[in-house]
Amino acid sequence: MADIGQELQFAPRYVRVRETLRKQIEGGTYHPRDRIPSETEIMEQFDVSRITVINAIKDLVREGLLIRVVPKGTFVTERKPDPRKMLVALCMQTGGHLYSEISQPLIGNLQSRGYYPVVFDPTLLDATMLHEKLEALLGGDFEWVVIYGFAAFPFNLLREKTRDFRRLIFLSYCETPVSFPGARKVLTDFHAGGYAAVKHILGLGHRRILLHAHPPEPEPYHVIHSLLRGCCQAYDEAHLDFNRLFSTTEWTLDLKRDEEMIADVLARPDQPRAVFCLGDHHAREVFAAARRLNLRIPDDVAVVGYFNTPWCDHLDVPLTSVSIEEGRLADAVADIIAAKQGLRGSNVIVKPKLIVRASCGARINSRRNRVS
């Protein structure tokens, strides 16, 4: 008998056959108008009697999943979906360069497949309203709930109020130690992103690199740890000392203060000559610091960003950046919802792509930029 889960292992045989067939129909093994195997074939497949098969099929015919066409066989019906089963909640930001690049393709993709996405932006609510809204949402008729899983999201409330974790999809991030058995994750690979950016910079001849990023939080709460492991891998492969040559500054979100902090680092005798910004808009501080020190980008300082937002084309020099491939993230979520990615409960990891522009600079041959 095919494995259909422990909850049915002691059920009557016709129930196990029925639920396996249902799972195959709902999972896309058989599509509308497809003929399912004959009674004899099903008997052989499950090693059951004909009456068992007849009873299983009879139930599915009664439910409208199957229709008998004598003498041709039994076919999957073309059913109109229950509108309640087509509702998808999107718990994510939709404004701004990065978020709109994910949310808009996802909304359009779902709508084109007949789903009804309902957007809920948790960043627009205070803590009390957020909890009330999330509780109401989780108690509603949404077939799927897609969550942009940044660290501040109320994961504990989500676990407490969700009846079925299998309807959850975490998008891009899932920054929590809280477990959600059966949930799907469509995540961007920050390890690969850090590796690609640093490998590219090292390939240009730079050795000292400054990472301009948010303060690291305890694992597993922030992607910065994954990014740093990718940066370290690139140094290790180049046989360079990561701890000696790689340094970091942390955002304060005070542009003037961040500019002064970066200028102070670039002015030191052992200064880096490449800056990796976790966020394209933070390259503004690097450009301003370089101007303060009369350094030219990319001739004196190479700069690489992250997320490949429109900022890349609106700085003094076009910015090389790591794209998290937002369109592929959105497509993967839509494919899961449309049951094209197989069974629920597994993950999809989308590898980023480096988009090279002028601000990363040419190969460095000057002795002052080499480190022995």
C-alpha cells in the first residue's frame, strides 16, 4: 500500500486507496480530463480486492472528483474551484524598490493562475494592531499564507494561532528558531551572495575589503551570518587571511555619521580599497566618504552593493550589485501554490546573481593596493 501518512495507516483499505488517489489528483499526478488507471491496475498497484477499489472510486465519484464514462473508464472531472480555496494572504511589504520587485510579480503571477492574493503589510501596524490583524487572518479562509520572514515578525504568535503549518510559505527570509513543521520556505541564498561579491572583488586584485552592513544579531536571527560565511569562503579559496584583511562597519541609519565612519576607515594607512554594502542605498555613504577624501570611484575605491535595486543606476557611477532574483523567488512561491513543486514541507533556495557595472573598478595593479 502506498504511504499516505501515519494518520491513515490503520484506516480501512478502501479509505487508504481513496485518499491516495485523492492526493494524486490534488497533487497534479492526474489532471482534469485524465483517465485514471483501471480497476484491475489499481488492484495490482495496491494489492487489494476489486470491491475495495470500487468503494474507493465510488466515494470520489460521489464527491465530484471523478466521473465514470462507460465503457471508456473513470476520469478526473473539471471542477470549478471553491473561491475560498483560492485566497492567498501575502504578509509582506509592497512599497519601495526591493519589496515591490518581489510583491508585484508575485501578485500578478497568482492572479494569472486564478488566485486572489490579499496583501497585509505588517510594517504599517503597531504591535497591538499587528497581533490582532494576524490572528484574524490566520483564522480566516486563506488556503495559503505567504510570509516575508524578517526577524521582527511575530513568529511565536504565528505558531500559536496557525491550525495547519502546511499552508505557510516563508519568502526570502525565515529568521527565527521557532519550528513550523510542514511549512515551505522559498529563501534567497545569502551565503552564495556574499561569496559571489567577495570573489569578484578579490578577482579584481583587491585584498582588503570593508563590509558596510547592519549590526549582526545572534544566530539564527539574521542573514548577516550566512553572508559572512560566504565572504570567508571566497577568502579561503584565494588562500587569503579573512580575519586580517576583511573588516566591517555597522549602519547607524544616520547618513552623516555613517559617512564619517566610512571616511575614517578609508583614511587609515592600512585602508581597504573595496567596500561591500549590504543594501545598494548604503553605497551613498561610501560615495560621499570617497568625495570627502578625494578618492575616485572606481579608480581608487571599488564598491559593490546588494539587492540590485534602481539605486544602482542613480549614483555617480553605476553600481555593481548582487541580485536576489526576485522574479525567481516570486515564481517559486506561485509554483508551490499551484502544486508544481511537489509535496509541501520542503525548501526552495534561490541562488543570487552578480550584476557587474562600472563601480566595481578594473583590475588593480598599483602596489599601494596589494597586500602581501
